[in-house]
Amino acid sequence: IQSFMHNFDEELFKLGIPAKTRHNEVAPSQFEIAPIFEEANLAVDHNQLLMDTMKKVARRHGFSALLHEKPFAGINGSGKHLNWSIATDDGINLMNPGKTPAENIQFLIFLVAVLKAVHRHSDILRATVAHSGNDHRLGANEAPPAIISVFLGDQLASILDAIEKGENLKATDAAIIDLGLSSLPVVSKDNTDRNRTSPFAFTGNKFEFRALGSSQSISFPTAVLNLIVAESVDELADKIEKAGTSDIRKTIFEIIREEIKTFKTVIFGGDNYTEEWHKEAEKRGLPNFRTTPEALKAYNTDKAKKLFDKYKVLTPVELTSRYHIHLEKYCKQLDIEANALYNIVSSQVLPAAYAHQKNIASSVREIGGLVTEDVFKPQKDGLVKTITLVSGIQVDLAALRSAIDSSREMKDEQAKAESYCGRVKTRMNEIRKKCDELELMVDDELWPLPKYWEMLFLY
């Protein structure tokens, strides 16, 4: 692995792709690389090249680089963190809290713009990370849930809370001194990311959008973040200009106070993995689109079409086209996976199970008259379990074939995607569970596929 990573770094250097970090991740044979921050267009191109280079270099070393979001059941999947900030054309990071009151106010107004944008368009943000591979990962114990919320850290959350209430926040260890309506002394940035469960977290001088899948392009999520924040900045600038006051700081704080009331439900600093958060998010009215067909509907709304058209990013026709293309891609991917599963189970798993079943039956028959019933009862139980699993798989395969065929016949893309998600994927999951049980029971010599433990720990 170290040799592969070294070679990989060399190839990235030749391509001009700045990257660092190479360490083990949670799952066996899982590793991480971190491209260094760049301008958005360049970062997007470099990210695509990086994925392609990773696969080529892996083959050179006898490996296969898997970018699927959830290649192994019950084991952590893979994702991407989209680190995003906004800067002036002369390099000033507007997401940096700064060291003076003027910089603080500038930071706060842009912070509010981001929060306002994420709250208003969380459905579109969720749609940008919706695809079949990521459905297996979002909401699992190593990935953010499908609910889009924002982690700010205690200090920033306290500042916004105090501004909303019109209170003064006295000196603390975090270096907040006097929070009033007309001035704000030094705001120390949160240098540590204390919450790894949040899908959208402030991490010192940038935001980190963590819900992206490892196989996807970062281009559209980046474009959407730029778009929704541009809309918020546009609206906030209009409000400041219309106020027409000479005291710009006071005006900004009054605007911030009003805005906080509209978006504060999207701020959450707790554990996003818990069931309690799902219940709390529902109370707050935050959307929770658990599957790709649900999430993609956000592209087909009047709100989205007006937004993309207003800023000349995509026309309504172009956005609708993307919506249908994503649905079609989702259906095709699941259709390919479902048919591959059907063929593999029919031609490899079941024949191995039949042979295993026959071996146990022969053993039971041969020793039946030699020992008492209680001695070979475990063998008979094993035979019954094998027969039950085989029969269950056969029933599920027939149901899967029926679900695939009926889904294919549907003309409406949304209905078709929902059918693949609800019927086809459900049957696939049932078959996989039974096959996983068989894998633990069938002799290694009979099992024609690499077993989980072999793939994870031997190859």
C-alpha cells in the first residue's frame, strides 16, 4: 500500500495536482487522500483526474481501487468532503472570522448568507449528492444522514444566539468580549472540528460539505453551493442598501438578527447519527429525503427552476433535462446491478449451495443408523437451514425477476425510479442477506466467489 501511495503521489505531482495525507481509514483496506484547496474550477478538474489516476496506479500494483460508496455490507463506506469557502478577487477569505471588528462584521454577514442559503435550499443540496451508491451510505454510522443541517461550534452558535436576543456576550476563553449592536470585537475561529457527524460543518475558515459520495464529481455540488450563496448575498446586499442608514454596522446587525429567526432551525451541534435527531429534525420541519428518487424531485420544482434561471446557470429546460438524466442513470445502474446479482446467484451461488446441501444430506443419511438422534441433530438442523436459505433465495430470485421486468415497462421516469428503489432494491437486499448467511456455511472449496474475509484481508 505504501508503495502504491508513493507512486500515486508521484503521478499526481506530474499532473500538477497538489495532494497530501495518506493514512488508513476505518474499514479494512480503506485509505484516504486529501487534495489541497484550490480555485473551484481547477479543484473540480483535478479531482476527476485524481480518481482516474488512482485506478490506473492501483492496477499497476495489482490492486483495484473501489470508488463505490458502500462496496461491503456492514463495513464503512467511502465519501468525499467538499471544503468550500468564498474569497474576494484579491484573495481575502470571507469565511475567515478575522482579528478586527470590521472583519468580524464582514465575516458574520457572509456566514449568515451561507446559513440562509443552506436552510432555504437544503433540498437542492441533498439532490446534488443523490445517486444509487450514496443511498447505501447516507445515514449509516459512518456518514451524515440525508437531513441537511449545519454545525457551527459552540462559539459561533452562541454569537448568533446572542445577536438574535440582543444580548451582550461577556469575555470567555474563546476570546469574545463585548457583543453589542454596533460593534463586535475579536471572534476567534473554531480551529477544531468537534462534530464529525454533521453533513455541513464550519471548520475554522471554511465549510465542509460531507455528504458527497466517493465516486461522484464535485462539480455540481460546488456549482449549487456557489449559486445558492450568491442568491443570499444578493438579497442581503439589497436589504443593506435599502436601509439607507449612515450606521452600517447597526444596520447589518439588525438584518442579521431578523435573518437568524428564519434559518436557526438548520443549526444543530449534536449527534446527527441518533434517532432522536431524526425526530427533532421532523419537528423543525427539515426535509429528510432518504432515497435518490425522493431527493431528485428538488430539481423539478418551480423554486429550483426560477433560481437556476435567474442567475443564468441552467434554463428550466436544462434543469428538467438533468432531473430526467439522473433518474434514468439511477434506473440503469440498479437494473445492471440487479441483473448481475440475479445471474451470479443463479449460476454460482445456488449451484454451490446445492453441492453443500447434498454433502450434508449424504452425511446425515450415512451416520443416521450409527449414532443416536441427539448426536447428529445439529447436522440435520444445518441441512434444514441450508434448504430454507436455498428455497428463500429461489423465491426471492423469482420476485426480483418480476420486479425488474415490471419496472422496465414503466414509462414515467419518476415512477420507474421509485419502483427500482422500492421493489427491486428491496429484493436485492433480501437475496444478499441470505447469500451472506450461506457464504459462512458453504465449504470454501465449493464457494466459487471470493468470500468477504478473503477480499478484505488476503487480497
